[in-house]
Amino acid sequence: MREVRLFAAAADAAGLEETRAEAGTVEALRSELAERFGPEFAHVLEQCSLLAEGRMIDAGPLPPGRVDVLPPFAGG
């Protein structure tokens, strides 16, 4: 199991800030989370970046450790 932290709109849509997932790839993680938290979360997730070990991950195997789900941020 892998720790997944959700921030901002992703946390709001899921109703929590942390969860765990079994997925081994970016694609499987997105699918697992969307299925677990429903259509509103899935819509937010489409706009989110995933970070692992301090770098963005777009596809393929997940590196070991925690994954952060970050919606787009605005501000100055």
C-alpha cells in the first residue's frame, strides 16, 4: 500500500487529506482514486499533477513512497 496525500480541491472533493492505494502505476492510481471517490473527484483529478519524490510523474510505474495529488494553484 502507498500513502497518497490530497491537497486543496482534491481533498475537498474526496472529503479527506490522506488515503492509501494499491496501484503500481500512475494510470492505475488515477483510476483507483476516481473509482473510490466518485465523479466529482474524478473531474478534479483530471486537472491535478501527481508528485513523487519531489518530482512530477505523468505515466508509468510509481516510484516508491508517498504520492501527492496537487490541483492547479493560482496566486501571487
